[in-house]
Amino acid sequence: MNKYDVLKKYYGYQDFREGQEVLIDSILRRQDVLGIMPTGAGKSICYQLPALLLPGVTLVISPLISLMKDQVQALNQAGIHAAYINSSLSEAQISKALRLAASGRYKIIYAAPERLETYEFLQFAQQARISMVTVDEAHCISQWGQDFRPSYLKIVQFIGKLRERPVISAFTATATEKVKEDIICVLGLQTPRVLVTGFDRKNLYFAVETPRHKEKYVMDYIQEHVTESGIIYCATRKNVDKLYDKLYQEGVAAAKYHAGLSGEERKRNQEDFIYDNRPVMIATNAFGMGIDKSNVRYVIHYNMPQSMENYYQEAGRAGRDGERSECILLYSPQDVMINRFLIENKEQNSGYTQEENAAVREKDEERLRAMTYYCMTTGCLREYILRYFDENGAEYCGNCSNCNSEFEEEDVTEAAEKIIACIREVRQRYGINVIAGMLAGEDRAKLREYGVMMYSSYGSLKGKSETEIKQIIRHLLTERLLITTEDKYALLQVTDLADEITDGTRRVILKQVKRTVEKKETYDNRQKGNSSKARKSDILNSRGLELFEQLRQLRTKIAGEEGLPPYLIFSDKTLVDMCIKVPVSKEEMLRVSGVGENKYKQYGERFMGVIMEYTGGIHEKFFFGEMIDFGEDTTVERMVNGKRKRASGVKRSEFLLTEEQAERFPYADRYLLTELAEKLNELRDAEHVKKISGAEIFRRLRDEECVSELFQDGMWKKVISEKGLENGFFMDLRISKKGTEYEDLYCDRKAQKKILNMVCRDL
Ligand code: ADP
Ligand code: ZN
């Protein structure tokens, strides 16, 4: 198998994403690599895929226990043998896993860095053939980074103890130049291939809003996105509790998370969120590390965070699956106060000198300022973010709230001149409140106390309100014509740039939102290869959305049966692709992005069943825009063997068998309905007769009152009636591929006969 086969077979993808192939090729040539890619870029495949092609086993070192479990589950789902070894397992489980590992059972093993120095693990590692060591979250090795972990330093010693030096691959989403050098140096990477892909996340829509009532905004938003999963970040525990209570009262299925809850409660709430039992999470920034939920469709910041670093990391938890998702920041000037307070009251690092602590504080203030400017800029938000992280973005991205707004321009150069003159006149000794009040000619006790009435600038902008003046001042701050002192007084200062205004070489233009332009991210974008920019509702028409919803429900049901998070069954992106391609055969299903062989084997039939039932096998267009494959005919009959055949007017009939065909039915002691449907379909005349699905048989049995469905413990369960029992239907345990047991409906020979009677014309 080559790398393309592996990508298709196990992951169900047709093409590599930016950067993936380069890294994979290097690894396969046994060259060390360092991949620096943003969240959701697809780092996992960069080491998992070569792991499958390399002879021995690959050891993945990761600090996040919850993430390991998720990754291993996902690999097992894809049909790849993998295991994890960390402190969440018992000693006995670890021994067993290592025994299996030694016998060559796994291609990929995840381990926490602490594990490397245990005797048992080392024993295994020294005997096994380890082809590659992958260091995930590699920035943890750097003392310069925020998340330094001393245990990461042990990786190098560990590698030194192996029989043969494996190829080393390292990955991270966050790396400054310093951290990057550290990783290469400390890990001892040998002439590594270093790849840095851009930080831009094209599928994320960025917005800053200033709603009058944040609570109402959030309520409305959730109501408009009921079927979607999202995270709402608040600055404080108190805010989390308050918003949670409010949403709870309104009947929203939300969970909450902050450091004030017990460990158990946090764990439960987190799982409820991951498993989509409660799709909305309200949390402080304590939530999110190690959360790999790929179908988070929105991240709302109820309060402005303390830095762009925090913001981008938290907002970045949206849309890991590459589907369009929204990152909305709800700004109010009060947020700046809250954050300033938090910074001022931050615990000082006792290991630092006073100067060092002051430097830290200064840095914090600077970060907060940059964050505040993000909320006030009228330029492209994406460009702002990228520039902050030292990258160049286009000035217009067309996918953020500023690019989607029309602004009214106002020339405020004269007012700016007066503001600058005023600040100079008072010798830069006041903050924004005093300056604005002074210019507006206010008569407040505080102003009188400062004696600002004596200055000639007093009242020089009398025609304007304080709010308007402040807005201009904020604009001058974002343009760096003014700055504030770094202390808590934030006194306004004039920079050299301001001279450009006073000598008349620069105009100051204030942009105000006139209206928000309808987001026009439609099929046009998909054709330009920008599908990730469009939302589901821009791609799929109303029938398509309905089909999506049915597929989503099936996914939830299967997730319940298998005890897995829904997004590990199929991602949202995969479900959307199903609605576009409407697959009704194995071949077609395998063309859907995200459906590999193993996933097909496990779930393909069930999803096709839903599609068959919804479409009746007739190809209908479920998306906007042009049909590409199918010509102009909208009623294209589809052949189940994968060939499409245009048969205008001729429709295949509902499922039916002739007596002759029915005679060939292979009776057995027991069949599940899906198995039975499969046998029946093999017998039919595929040219003229549509397939039948297990679900369809179930429905017919329900109409005959042999069976019914009951909603219990959060899922639908099948129930057999008296009549059903008499006819030979029975419930028995079934073991899912994941090893979880659940009950399912079986039919014995008598029941099989009954079903044949139902579907056979002559019997
Ligand atoms: P990261 O670790 O960089 O945050 P992941 O490895 O979790 O990102 O990948 C993010 C998502 O992108 C996953 O759902 C993954 O299946 C998907 N993905 C990765 N590579 C591809 C690809 N070549 N084509 C389509 N989807 C991909
Ligand atoms: Zn933009």
C-alpha cells in the first residue's frame, strides 16, 4: 500500500492537506521532522499515516491523557490497532497492554512522558522495534513556552536507551522562533525537515459584537443554532454560574465547567458535552485543554479575554473538523476593567524579583491592550490576528464581521487635532475620561477638582458628546497616534506619528458600521475550493438540511450504542458530504470524504439506509448551485451497483421479490434486520427494483404491530409485542465492534419467513 491508499482506506480522504505530504515523505525517508501547524490543520495524520507504513511500532508521547484516549478510539474506529498507556489504567491493564504491544499487536502506542522511565515500559521499549518516536505538543519541552513540562526532558534520555535510534517527529501548534529552536535543540533533531504552515483557520468566521444585553444575545444565538454544539467562555466563575442558571431556566441543554466545581462534576459535565448529551458548554478558561471535540460549531466569548494568545487558542477550539464555525466575541468596555483587575490581582511569582514581576505585569498589560484593539478595530479581524502572530493576511478576508459590514466614513481630522492639542496642553497627565470630559466641556466635580477649566482646550469639542470623543480617542489608539502609559492610570500620551496630523500630511477617518452585509458565502465559494468558508445552510437546501438532521440523529444513536462521542463516528463535514453525494452503494459511499473501508464496514449500510429511505433511491439535488456530475436531469435514476443510469420516466419499483427469487433465500437460525435486508437485496432484480433497508423492514413490522420503539435512557430501543414474539422475533445481546454490549432485534426462521411473505409478490 502507498500513502494515498492508506489515506483513502483508513481515513476516507482523497487528498492531503497543506503540509501533510511533505512531512510524511520526510518521515518515510527516515528524516526527522518538526511540524508547526495550527489546531485542526491535521497533524495527527502526519505521524499516524507513516506509522502504518513503517515496519515497527510508533510511540507517540503526549501530555494530555484525555486526548490520548480520544485519538486511540478514533484509530480503532478507523481499523488501526493502537493503544494508550497512562495513569488512567490499572497496573494490570498496563501489563496486559505492554504484553500485547510486545507481541506486535499495535502499530501505534500513546504514552505520557512520565511513563518512559518506568522499568516495565523501558523493558518493552528495548525489545520492541520502535521505528518512530513522535512528540506531540512538542512546545512542552521548551522552558520559554507557557506549558513547560520537565517530564518532557526525559524523552531524550529514553531515546538514547533504545537499541536503534528511531526517526523522531515533533508537532506543535504554538511556536515562537525561540520555542522552535528549543525543540530542535533539546530533542536533538538531526537535520530535521521543519514545516510551518500558516496560522490562518479559513473555516472560522470571526466577529466582534457589542450587544446591549449579552444574555439575550446568547439565548437568541443558541436558539438559532439548537442542533449545534458550542462553547461559551466567561471571564469569571460567577459569570459562568449566572449564565448557566439562566440558560437552564430557559431549558437549554447546557453544561458548565470551572475550577470551583468538584473534579467529579467537572468530569461528568465535560463528558456530557463531548458526547453531545448537553451540546452547549459554559466555562471559564479552565476548560478546553485536551478537548478534541471536532464538531464544536461556535465559540462565544461572553467577556473579552486577557490576550490575543488566549483568544486565538480558545476560539480555535471551534471547527476542528474543517467545517465552517463561528468565533464571536461579545465586547463591552467593562471587560477591560475586569481584566485589568485580574491582572493587577494576579498572584506574583515568588521565584521572581520585583523587577521581573513588574516586567511580567507590563507584558500582561501590553497583551490586554492588543486584545482591546482587536475589539475596536474596523479593519479585517483575521488580518489583525495574523499580524499579531507575525504573519501577513490580506486586508480583506470577506469572512469576518468587519469585512461583512459596510462602514460609513467620517473625516475627524480636526477633532483629532484638538484631542492631540489637549493632551499636550495638560502635559499628558490624564486618562481618557478626564480628557473626553474636558474637551466636551463637562462640569463635573472631578473635573473641577483637577482644575481643567483653566486650559484653553476646555470645551474645544463642545459640539460632540463624550462618547463620540472617546470613540475618536480609541481610534487614535488603534492607529498608534496615541498610546497609554502602562500603569493602571493609563494616561494618554501622544506619539511621534501624531506630527503627521498636525503638519497636515495625514487625515483621520473614522469608520462606523452602517449595516452588516448578508453573508454571501454560498456555493460560489465551494467551487473556488473554499467550501470551508460556507455554512451548512448555505450549501444545503432545506431538503438537504432535513437529510443532514436525519443522518445526525442516526449518528447520535450509534454513538449511544457504541459508547463513543458522535464525532468519532463521522464528522459533521462527512455528513454534509453525504448530503451532497447522496451515496446509495458501497462505491459511492467510499467516495464521501471521511468514509474509509473500516468505517464503511461498520456504519455504511445504516447511513445508506437512511439516505435510501429519505430519497427513495431517486437522485434529488440537496444543495444550492449547479449539479456537476448529473447533467440537467434532476430525476436521475441511480443504479445500486454504482453505475448511474439515466432512465427518464422509468422508475425502479419498491422492493419486491418474485417467488422464484424468494425460494433462494438462505434461511438461518438468526439474522439481524440489517443482515436480512442484505440477503434480500442480493436476490432482487437490481435493474428494476430498489433496495430495502433494515430500517424499512422494521417500519413495516411496526405497521403490523410486531414491534415498536421506546425512548429510554436517552435512546430509542426496539421492543417486541406479543404478536412479534409469536412470530419468532426475539431480543438478544449484540456486541458492538467497540466491545460494548447492547440489545438488538433478531429474527428466527419463522420470523424470516414472515418477512419474506411481506416482501414477496406471490407468496
Ligand atoms: P490537529 O491535531 O492539527 O489539531 P487533527 O489531526 O485533529 O488536527 O485533524 C483535524 C481534522 O481534520 C480531523 O477531523 C481530521 O480527520 C481532518 N483531516 C486531517 N487530514 C485531512 C485530510 N487530508 N483531508 C480531510 N480531512 C482531514
Ligand atoms: Zn476580514
